[in-house]
Amino acid sequence: MVRLSRRAWLSAVGAVTVSAAARPLARARRVPAIDAVRLRRRLEHLSTFGRPPQGTFESGVSRVAYSDADLAARAWLMDEMRGAGLRPRIDPAGNIFARWGPENGRPAILFGSHIDSVPGGGNFDGDLGVLAALEVIQACRSAGVRPRRPLEMVVWAHEESTAFGRGTAASRIVAGDLKAGDLDQVWNGLRRGDGIRRIGGDPSRIDEAVRQDGAWHGYLELHIEQGGTLDRARVPIGIVEGIVAIHRHDVEVAGFANHAGTTPMDERQDALQAASRLVLAVRELVTARQGRQVGTVGRLDVEPNSPNVVPGRVRLSVEFRDLSESTLAAMNGELRARADAIARDTGTTITTTLATTNPPALADAGVQAAIGRAADAAGLEARRLPSGAGHDAQMIARLCPMGMIFVPSIGGVSHSPKERTSWDDCARGAAVLLGAVLDVDARA
């Protein structure tokens, strides 16, 4: 068991005056503790849903949203929640909620994550945050904790961007980001609305999934870092300062397809050559400035994609990420300028379109402080850092104060079967989540 010390417990719940009649009951209460063995057992069992045939835990998992594996995992998880004395419910967007504590009209403290994965993903991304949330409620129930507010756990239905090319899709609906026609999108023959219905949601009532500002008192999410900062520094806890904004560009390079053997080099309008120069330019313009901004070209489609034809058209993606919108705006402008110069030099036409933007989400200072106090009380070193990956917390930050806890990813590997976080770090992160939830509740 990972236990909060009595000092940590008192720090989390604050000073309490107990009447003489209530003192025996107060003394009977136990300090809430995370059951690290149970947490590991559940993580290992969840990994069986979407595991390759004859695979092991080390083989990773493919549990894409709305898949058979996703359905089976959700059913198992809801059984675990019922076994813990909770009543899970599915909202019209397919998200799973369960709450415990006083129903006194106060907004709940929400915490959780997701269990869908990328194809060939790992067993900690999202999973840890969900199962740690269940542990937090079980620990509080077992210890006889009496929170001031309801405690509510959530399993976001569709976080990864594999299905329908939409990341944080279900939490995005909750935050009110839903446009006409969104549920009619088709992916792999599946209509999005039908996918939501398949996991127990109700697309005919989708507007009821939308929540208003102030729907929750606060939101916390425990997650693996998915980068190597904490692992390299040997720091067990990360306090997230904010989740970066993402600007994604669709770029098309139009040249002229011609015979590879008969077209002289100085007469070519080679779209791939121009695209290659733009790929290198992205790296140059990102690394030329101080800061933590990143840029990626992750997709490249070449036409006609034949070894004996000069490429006539290339489509590619360019993605910039940073906490600062002004930095992203500057890089967007530099990208267009570089594209224009390369087009003139290569005799091609390059069109850049800003396809999608995700705004940055800054973590609330009060929630960050609560996480810091919980880490201190547990005797764990913590470091503040940004999240370079998107998370459901980014959407829920539109509705209430948000904070995230990171634990180390070994080697900085994620979205891979080799994704690993030590079992000790999993338990430490869950203990800090427990302490932070109690701290936020005590100061409500």
C-alpha cells in the first residue's frame, strides 16, 4: 500500500474541530491509502483488451475508440466500478462517470483520463489516470473520509485522434465544441454517431452531454509524461504548467510530373524536392528561436509515387506546438515566407492552409499548488513542466480550474508497446492524485 502519512492527511483535509461526541468516530477513521497491488493488477488486466493474439503485457495494445476491444474494456471497467460500490453512468457522448460523496448541490471535483489507445500503443497512456481515479475513491471510502464535495471519476470515451482523425473528441463535446455535421463523419465505414451509440451513448441527445462553465469545482488528471524530462532528471512527479497549443497546417506542393529519364535536371518542377526543402525549413525555423516550441512534418503523400516519374504533387502536414500563441503565430508566418521562397526557387506552387488549432490550456495556479503540497507531504520531489501532448484536460479547462500530474515515462517512450512507467511511480502518482484531490476539497 502507498499511504499518506498522518501529517500529509492532516495537511490535505485541513484543520478540523471535532466535537466530544464525534471524537471516537474520528479516531476510528483510517488514513486513506492507495492499494498499489490492486492498481497494478487492474493495469495488467486492462492490457488484455486489445492485446495481440498470443501476446503479453510487453506486446502493447491496440484499443482504438469504438472497437470491439474498447467495448470489452469499458464493460470490464464498469464492473470494477460497481464492485467498488459506484454506479457508473454513460453520458450521451459515451463518457463514463461515477460519483461518490455528499449530494449537497456543490459542484464535484472531477478526475480521470481515457482508456482508448493508438494502434500498437502502450499500457499506461490514459489507463493509469483512470485506474488511479478509481483507487482514489476506493481509498477514501475505505478510510471513512467525508469530503465536502462529491468526488467524481471520469473515463473519457475518445481521446486519441486515430478514429475520425479527432483527438479529445468526447471531452471536446462536453466542453461545447460540437458543430453541425460532426456526427455524420465516416471513418473506416463507421459513422461517428453510430460509433457513439455503439459504446452506449445517445447521439440523438448529444446536446445534453454539453456542460456549462462551472460544471465542476476542478479537474485533475494523472498521466504518464510521454516524454523523457522526468526520467532523465530522476524526478518522480511533474506538475503541469499548461498544455501546449497546436497549430496544424495542410500543405500542398504542385510541380509537374514528367519522365525521370528524359527530363533534364534544370528543367524539372520536382514537387518532392521542394517539399523536402520545406521539411528542413520547418526544423530550422523552430530551432532558430529560444524556447520549448516544436515542429513536426509527420505525413507526406507523393504523386504519382513511381520510381521513374518526377513527382508532380506532394501533400504534407506541418504541426507546431507551444504554450505561447504569439510564438505559434510567428512560426506560421515564417512557414508561409519559407514556402513562397522555395516555390519561386523550384518552379512549383506551394499552398499552406491552417487546418486546425487547439488553444493552449494553462493549469490553474491553485490546483498546481495543491499538487505541490501533496507531493511534499508524500516526500516526493516535483518539477514544473509543460505538456507537449494534448489531453482531455485541455478541453475541460474551458469549464473549470484544471491541473495535471505527470509521472516518468522510461526513456521518454510512449504510443508504443515499449511504453513503460515503473510500478512504484504509478503508485506514487496515484498517491499524489489522492492527496491533491483531498487538498482541493479541504480548501473548497
